[in-house]
Amino acid sequence: MPIALFAQTHFMPIAGTRSVTVYPSHKVKAKRLAENLVIALGASGGILLLQSQLPEGKGLASSSADLVAAARSIACCFTCRV
């Protein structure tokens, strides 16, 4: 059943770092994915801002939406495809 709710992210790279700071900080799955992705790409870490319209813990795949949005945001920032 499709729903019209979305997760949005913005990634700001910081040269010289491999770590990623995620806001809100409780989004640990997105942090793990972001850090693994910047390492895999050989890219800089940075700051990842997440905003989601999906309620957490309700079975609507909010964490999956966060992960897809994070991966696409980082890939777009470094002009590569994931």
C-alpha cells in the first residue's frame, strides 16, 4: 500500500574526516551506512541531516527510507551512483 510520506537528507562533506555526524543523533542505522559508504567511496565524511515524515516504530519502513535517502544524498554529493 503506497503512502505519500518521505525521508529527506542533506549531506555536507568535511574534508579530512571519515566520520559522519548524523542529526538527529538517534539515527544510528543511517550513521553506520553513511560511514561505511564514505569509506567505500574513498570520500570525506561530514554531517548528515535527516528529516522524515514517517513515524518511527509503526512498521512503515522509516529506517529503510532513512537509509535510501542517506545513500542517495551522499552519492549525489560526490557525483557517483550507488
